[in-house]
Amino acid sequence: MTELNGKTALITGASGGIGTAIARRLAQDGIDLILCGRSEDKLKKTQAAAEEYGVRTHICVSDLTENGAPARCIEEALQVFGRLDILINNAGLALSCPFEETTEAQFDAIMSTNVRAPYFLCQAALPALRKSDHATIINIASVVAHKGYPLQSAYVASKHALLGMSRSLANEVYDEGIRVHVIAPGAVFTDMVRVARPDLTDEGMIMPEDIAEVAAFFIEHRTNAVVDEIQIHRAGKAPFA
């Protein structure tokens, strides 16, 4: 495992679910954390959980869909820690709605959160990442980046876009030592999945900690063997389905 103590990671959507799980897992490797989200109270809970491992943390309360917000978060991270090694775009918004009933406001909200925010976070982070010997971007996509489920057209469109952006960016910056990875899970038992798939229960579900372990794998195993994307499905689903 690569020595990670003292490296710095910025995690969006860090106020709960997958974001909190990733923060706790990276803290175990000694990685300092910038925790981004909209709820200060929830971010403080994640902060307390991460600081149990002795790492430094900083809370960045922000609505990443606002103009200039992604750049401001990166700037704040650099002001606090003076470096950025890892960017994890985890914040996301889901919607379960028939195609014909999806409004322009709903579509814009999905695309602003799931595509626009990570796009400009990556853009703002690149100058700092170029100075790191462990530059890593991890974008949390979804199984819907590869499949089209009914009643999720706007969400599906956003995750297809995130995957496409990740592929293009990865090829632009790979020769500079910046690695871009994608995690594409099926339904993870979080508050968001209850919106997209209200029919699911926690039985047999992927848990946030499972995604955190995959994120840690990308970061810890920086070798000549590169994994671009990991797709994850529930044990109850058929393999390669």
C-alpha cells in the first residue's frame, strides 16, 4: 500500500451515506479531509467520525450548483491545507419520475448536481493535482451510467454524462500523472436510493462502506496496473446482468 499519511482529499456529499463512509475509511489511512456539503450539522457528524483517527479535517459548507462554488471549495481547501491530492465527486441527486412528467426545473437540478458540479470541481482542482505525486479523481457514477431504467430518465442521463466526462478527462490528464476513476454501483442503501427506488429495502443491499472500500482500493493501490472503473451489483442480482 502506498504511504498516504498527510495526503489531502476533498469529498463532496460528505454529510452522510457514501460520503461519510468514504471519509471514515480514508481517515484510517491518515488522509486529511475537506468535507463538502450543504448541511453544516451533518458535516460536523462526519467530521467527528473522521477525527477519531487523528486526521485533520475542514468543513466546507456550500451549494455546489451555484456559480463559482466549485472553484471556491477548491480554493478554500488549498488555503487550509496548502495542497490537494485526491478529489472524490460523490454528491448526487436522484429522481423517480415518468419521462413525460419530468419538469425543466427537475432536469436542471439533476444535471447541475450530478454533472455540472463535478465537471467544474475537476477543472478547478487540476492545477493543484498536477503538483501531487498521488493525484487522483474518483467520480461516483451508477449502474444507470450503463443501463436505462424506467422512471429515471433524467438521473440516467446525468450519470451517462458523468461517465462520459470521466472518460474524456482521464485521457486528457493521464500523461500528467493524474488518474481518473469511476465507481458505478447498483442501489446503495442511502437516503437517495429511497427516492430513486422506493421499492427497495435494506435486505441484501450494497452498503456505503462497500463503496468506501472500493474508493480506498483506487487510492491505496497506485501501481502500474490501473483499473479505470469498477461496477458493483448486489449479491442478489445475477452476475454480468
